[in-house]
Amino acid sequence: MKWYDNAVFYHIYPLGLCGCSHKNEGAESSKFDKLKEWAKHASDIGCTALYIGPLFESEGHGYETIDYQMVDRRIGTNEEFRDFVDYCHSIGVKVVVDGVFNHVGREFFAFRDLKEHREQSMYKDWFCGVNFGGNNEYNDGFCYENWGGYNLLIKLNVWNPAVREYLFDSVRKWICEFDIDGIRLDAADVLDHGYMQELRRVTDSLKEDFWLMGEVIHGIYSMWANPNELHSVTNYELHKALFSGHNDHNYFEIAHNVKRMFENSKGAKLYTFVDNHDVSRIASKLNNKANMKPVAVLQYALPGIPSIYYGSEFGIEGDKQRGDDWNLRPCLELKDFEGNEYAEFLSKLGKAKKDYPELTDGEYRELLLTNRQYAFARVLGDNAVIAVVNNDEQPATVEIRLPVQSSMATDILSGDTFAVDGDRIKVEIPANEGRLLKL
């Protein structure tokens, strides 16, 4: 089994967590001591991998890259990053970084050359849709394709062999010099498939267990996550179902999404998250914050690779604001969250994920489904773990047919035990709670 198959991720947006200036004005700083502290915290709550990004030199929020081969000076130096990766590996944590290959910032060296030399620039074919007969709000005297309607994000022409080789050289540097373990591809759903196939061949040749994960919002996920391209993609469909299924008291939505996921992914393990740097915090999306526990049980127990976004293990809130995502990316200090009950609950789930291979490789079997209660098993040979959740404001008792023979079941999270009656078991679930029953 590869390390990423049973990983639990911790996602850090470093410019936000470390309180960096929102605009890169050239001042250097060193934040890796703080990042080490948070990496250790991630390990302590059961996370085995760190997705940290954006990390490389940029103009502002990190996705308008200036230099793919230099750590953002607001965070630290290349040497400090190499030391950071070594530290993470020493505590058993893999490191995955952002690969922003679809677009660059306006201070990227090739775009500066294009502005200066226009038609004579040797880099004019590095960008998509350059039109010297147009203009834009920066008064460049030409226009170009961008990402998301923002001209500060210039779309790279990854069909150009010179662009591909430049990006591949950067990836080789990250792997060979920094020893990173994977890349999360920003905006993978608009990247060229041929480019991603070639990237897969490059990374496979450098590091056998290197992981490629793509940001994909909608679509048939197996178009990106397959043996020739990426190992995984973001499961935005399940992300939506996890909070709306609880808000609407509708577990049918989540169960239907799981069945669709098997058709949609064709066996790939998808990246399962409840919030990230682009969407509102789970504590802000749920009508009843008590439902954070059953949401977490589902996130860890359903097929997929769970990921915790920094701060959400403490139940912090944060709403997405129009035109500005910094509210989702706050500066935090660990000392402010000592003894947090929800973080301790996630720690139990992380330990369960490590101790019970059923939660990674077990076959999914739906056992019970109502609007407010939902149970399924992860079955591996003669062993099974049953997840049962309750989104009601009242306790519920459910009767479940066992997927394997057993004489007793123990809740991994609480230690409660339940007797088996033949091939069935009755389980009481507290209001807005979840259980993981080891048979």
C-alpha cells in the first residue's frame, strides 16, 4: 500500500496561518518555526500528511506565482523549507505542496519580458490568447487569456514544450532538492490532460510513491484521477452533501452521493474535505454546529482520503466573502486552543483510521438509511467497522443487521459496548452524534 492510500491530511494555508502581509513588498521573514509547531500538532491529532500551499514566491495571495523555484520570502528561504521537510519526515508526516501550473502573476519573468518586448519577446508563446491589438485595465497595450476573469492571473500555454519543460524542471527541483512527497494541482479541471499525463511520467520516474492530486470542482472525476494522470482529486460533490445533508436532515443526499462517487471515480480514492481555503468553514455552514461530530465521523469512515483544514479542528468559524478570501485564512496561535474538545474527537478518529484498516480498504456496505439516521459498514475479510450517525436533535435507537458474524460491538470513540442478538444489533446514538462500532 502507498502512503497516501491511508493518509489523513492536514491542510495549511501558510501566508494566512503565519499572518504574512497580504502583498509581497520584498520584505523577508522566517515562519518555519511556527510551521513546525503546527506540523507537530497535525501529527498529534492523527494526521500523517501535510498539504501546505501556496508556498512559492508570489505577488499577494499566493496563486499569482512569480518564481516557481523560490519559497515565498514572506514565509522563509529554500534552505529553511528543506529543513522543514526533513522535520516533517522525522515525525512521520509527508509533505505535499501546491503546483499552480495553469496561471502566473504579472511579475513572472516571462510576462515581464512580454510587456517590455511585445511582438519581439521570445516568451510571447508562453501565454494563451495574447492579442497585441487589444488592451486591459493595466494598459499593457495587449490582452491575454486569464483565469477566472482576473487579469492578474495570466494563463500559461502548457501546450508549449518550453513551458512544459520549465515547469517540469521546477518539479524536479522540488522533488530532488526538497524531497517533497506530492503536488496538489491548482485548477486541474482546466489543465491540459496531455500535460498532466506527462507530469505523471516525470514524477513517477523521480519518486515511486509520489502523489498527484488535482483541484476539480465538477465532472466525472475519473477523467482526471486514473492510472495515467492524477492519483486523486478533490471531492467537491461529497463536500457539499456533507453539510447540506445535515442542514436538511437528509441522509439520503449523502448516501446517494456515495453511490455516485463509486461510478464517478472508478476506484480512485478521492480527497475528502469539509472546508478549505476557498470555501466557508464547516462551523459556519452547519445550521446546528453540534452536527460537526457526525460530519467528522462520515468524513473519516466513508471511502476517501480525509483532510482537515487548519483551525477547523477547533471549530473556528469563517464565511466566504465576495472578492476576498482572507477571512477563510486567518492567523492563528496554537496556545489559544489548548484542551479543545473537538480536536480531541478528531484525534480519536485519526487513531481509528490508523488502527483499523477496514476504514481504508474495507468494502462499503449500506446498512440503514433514513432522513436522520444512516449506517454503513467497511468490511475487510471477516472484520468490519460500522459507522452510524444521527443528525436528529434527539437520541435515536436503530437496529442494524450485521455484515459479519460477531458476538459484541465496541464503539471505538466512546468505549461503549453493545450486545449482539443473532445477526442484529441495537444501537443508541446520542443526539447529533456518531459511533464507530468495531465488531
